[in-house]
Amino acid sequence: MGAELLGPQEAEPDDVVLAWEGVDVIAVRLPQLSESLDHILAAMERRHGMPLRDLDRRTKQSVVRTLEARGAFSVRHGVETVASALGVSRFTVYNYLNREHGSKPE
């Protein structure tokens, strides 16, 4: 996800400091959420072995479901970023999301 490991003395207020038996041992600096989305998209391209825009419609729908489960659409401009990566419109991404929600049993 693009986190950075630092010495505990380098930790800033937003970093997560991990301790072992009461002693600070490492700090983790988490990336901005938008950077995380870029990492997730790159990982999905590696997994599929091709640019996401070259995938077929069904696979793109699966990618959107996976991204939704990972919180990609809670990131500001997440839909736009995903739409661009998939080579589709925002409207299409929303259709994929609505289709998934509409097909779930209540």
C-alpha cells in the first residue's frame, strides 16, 4: 500500500508508532489515500498482466467490485481515477456499482 517504515524517533504526529514490550521499535507512515489507490490499481494491473483498460467488460466489473471492497470509492475522486484506469466513463463505473448492489439479495 506504499507505507514507509521509519525509526521511532522520526515519527510525526500522524504516524503509527509500534512498540514491543513497552519500547518503541518502529514507526509506520501511511500514504495519503489517493496514493494508496494508485498502488492498488498498479497491483491489479500486475495481477491481470495487462493495463486495466484492456480488460473485457466482465473483468472490469470484477475489478470495480474488488476496488469497492477495498474502499477505493471513499477516496476523493476515486470514481474518476478508477474510470480513467479502466478506460470507461464515471457513469459506467456507477453502473457497475449499481448493478452489483441491485443484484444482492436482501
